[in-house]
Amino acid sequence: MARGVKRLSAKEVANLSKPGRYCDGGGLWLQIARGGTKSWLFRYQLDGRARAMVLGPVSAVTLAKAREKAAEASATLK
């Protein structure tokens, strides 16, 4: 069964360390840079082009707050 929105848990976010992007759903992504820095991204399309909005670092923005910010950004785009 496929998982939808809210794929990540707070524990997973804390434990992930491999560089890359991890989807939470609804356009929200956790990005881990090569140096280990973690940040939240909201990915969307505008005029047929992929865009990304940085929502803040994991150290300052919790998973719940990142989900709120992504929902607000999504509503603004609509």
C-alpha cells in the first residue's frame, strides 16, 4: 500500500544522515546536504517549471511547523 502525505516521522528526521532529498508528501521535502546540514524545502511547479522554496533548517523548524508552512505556501499558490 502506498503512503501519502506525512511519510516522515520526527524520529526518522533526526536519524537520517545520508545526503539526499526525502519526501514527506504534499510538496514538503527534507534535504540533507553533503556536509550533513538538514533543511526543509517546499517543491512546486509554476509556469511549467520546477521551483523550490526553502522553509528553514531542521534545527529551527520542526516537522510539524514545516508541514504548516508547506500547506500555507500551497494555499498561496492556488
